[in-house]
Amino acid sequence: MAFTAHMFTKFTNSAKLGSTMTSDSFRVILLNGTYATLSAGLVTIEDTAATMTDVKAASGYAEVTTALGGSNYTQNANSTSSGLAISSPTWTLAGHVYTWTTATNPSWTTAGSAFNPGFAVFFDSQGGTDATNIPICWWDFGAAQPGTGGNYTLQIAGTGIFTATSS
């Protein structure tokens, strides 16, 4: 699946970029809903969202859910409780290009077509509430990607979850 990665500007401008990219706890949630509305909502808050509370206030926001018992992922009022952990992230520098990645692809057990994300939001899990969790970046899949049962896996490419170039 092709995707476009977008950085949340508040994270890019924070002291969190770099030094804590391997030591903090990180998670990812999936979003669905009306694709065009949610895409426009995320673009609108991309420069202003400082916490996951701000992300959840985006127009069209809907966290992916599946039938009870049909998934290892259930929506929760707090993203720290419902998002999947990013295992063993690495932060590397080659020339002027920084890359944040993981060797483990996040994977959800789906419950069929109700599981149809169009976006993934990666965040720094700072504690107990969305008000303390810092959004890092979001992936736009280009359209809803319907599940068909079995596992739904985000494939982390060799270029990482995101790259940043300094100059």
C-alpha cells in the first residue's frame, strides 16, 4: 500500500525530535470515516495539533474499531489504551537525513470490511491521557483500505516511518 507521510509541525519544532525517538514509548492508531472529510480535518490541524486531544478534535475523526472479540484492537477514549505499541524504534542519521523506523510492522487482527482505515497516526505516548500524548506524524493511505479478515499490517518500508532532512 502506498501512503503519504505528514509531520505534525508542533512535534517537528519540539525538543522531542531526535533525542527521545528511541527511549520514549510510541504507539499508532488507525482512523476511518468519510475519507475526504477526515483528510481535510487532519490537514487543517497538522500545524496546530500539540496533543492527541487536538488530533481527536479534527473534523471527521473516527478511530477504527472492530466487533468485540474480533480484534486485538479496540477503540478507547484514551489512545494510549487503544493504540498499538511501536516495538524497538530506531533513530539514525546518514548525512543530513534522519530516519525513524522499527523492524516490527504493527499488525491488527481484523473483523472484515468494518475495518477500513484511511490513515495511521503515530504518537509519543507520554502518559495516561491524550492531553499528554504528542502526535508525531500521520500516514494518508490515499483511500479507505478495507479489511477482509485476518491480519491488517502496516508495512514499515526501509525508508522508515518518517524521514527528516536537515540543512
